[in-house]
Amino acid sequence: MQELRFNPITGEWVIVSTATQRRPVRPSNVECPICPGGMEFPDVESYDIVVFENRYPSLLRNPPEVESNGIFKKKRAFGVCEVIVYTKDHNSSLSRMPLGQIEKLIRVWKDRTRDLYSLDFVKYVFIFENRGKEVGASLSHPHGQIYAFPFVPKRIEAKVEAMRKWYEENESCPVCDVLKNEDGERTVYENDSFIALVPFYARFPYEVHIYPKRHISTILELSEDEESDLARSIKTVVMKYDKLFDQEFPYMMMLFQSPLKEDVDHFFHFHIEFNPPKRDKDKIKWMASVETGTWTFINPVAPEEAARRLREVKV
């Protein structure tokens, strides 16, 4: 079953997808389906970066028909779910890859964003990586995913509306204003084009955002130099994560760009969020009732202290 169901209490669409129940859960290196010669690539001895449609998708290019029943409103689950395999090396990661490989990955992200937005049923393209069993990653081989949604998801909608309101009241982009007022206390890493920081408003203890210094609204606007600087920023953040507690650090990495089919580019600022669940070496910051039920997060570590710890990690 693949379908969208509308929640009239919150105004959000929920994806019901029984296909995801069949996906493999953290198989061994020998059984990895996305290694060369694995289930996805049985006749391939090597590859560089690979993109393919998810074998267990939540959204489909040609989903089955559905019927609504009164207030129980349904829609067909149009969309695309893709997997991006970063490298053939099962034991690599964004912290260990050569910068050139991450630069190529960024160009793949741009290419897939452009292609997916050309589909008439796509309203939002969301690029992300789930790393570690703590955030539910089913494979340990370095990979990310892309969901091309047939609607603008609720949190993206909230970001757009908050940035719009700020722009209307201040005649400026809120992210640009944040960067103008940061004094370095929460900065983790910085180069010519990007700044990585633990935001003043961090929800997770070691949450890091990467913001472009130039106002751009989508990844498509990155110049070649900015691609290189973004690759270095991503690699540095993940290296610092891994060295913070001397372990492979779990995280959710999410790219937030403007909905291309809406006129929001003048106030929506492209950014990347890392949401790691760790609050200490052996402690998890669980999303329990308050966070999940109300969207109100309780952060047990001051952002300034988290930034200091990450900044002091030598990479």
C-alpha cells in the first residue's frame, strides 16, 4: 500500500507505505546490497557515485489509485525516492572521503535537484542522510537519499512562512541577519563561502548548521568555488563529530532549499542542518513526548558550550 492521508487536525499529509517494512536492516559487509557485486549491482565490480530509485519506496512515479471517504481524505502517493551511494568503499564516510569525492557528490545533488523539479507532480526536493543505527539507518555503507514530494512538507512550510514574515517585517533575510550578528562564540568552522555553527536556537545538543555567506536559495546556485568550500565544510563538521567522542557519530543531515515552484528566493536562505541524537558519549537525546508531540525541544547542552567543544576538536 502506498497512499497519502490528510490529517485535518494539523493540516499535514501522512505517507502510508507498507513497502518500507521489507527493507534490509543493517546487513553485514559481506551481505551489503549496495557494495559492488551486491544485490543492487550484481554484475558491477566497481563504481564511483551511483543514484538509483529505492527498491522500497514511500512514493511512486505511478502510484495506485485511491478513494477518499468523507473527511478521510486520500491522495495518490506521487513522488520519487532515490538512493545516492557516495562511494564503492563500504568502510568510508563523509569524514574519510577525499574532498574531490564530496565535491562530485554535491554536483550529483545539484543534478538530481534539477531533474526532479522538472517533474510536474514534484513540489519539494529533500536531500538527506541518516547515519547510524541511533537514527534508524538500515545500511552502514555511506549513502544518502532524496525524496521528491508531491507537496511541501509541514516543517518546510513552517520555515518558508517564518522567513517570509521576517522579510516582511525587516526587509531582510533572517539567515543573513543571523550571520551578521554572530560573534564567533558559536562558530565551529568557517571558510570563504560558508560558516558552520551551533545555532543560538539549537534543538539538539550538538546540532550544527552550515550556512552559505552569500544569499542563495537552492543548491543549484552554488558556484564551483562554493562547491569546494561546501565540501570542505561538510567534511570538517563530520570529522569533528567523529573525533568528539572517538566514535562514528550518528546524525541526520538535511539540506533545506526553497520550493522552486514558489516565489520565495528573495527571503529563503539555503542551509544544511546536522541533527545528531547524542548528548554525551554514551547518552542519547531522545525525542520523547514534548519534542514529538509539541515540536518544543528541550536542549540539555548550551549551544555555546557545544560549539566550544566542537571548535576545539583538532582535525
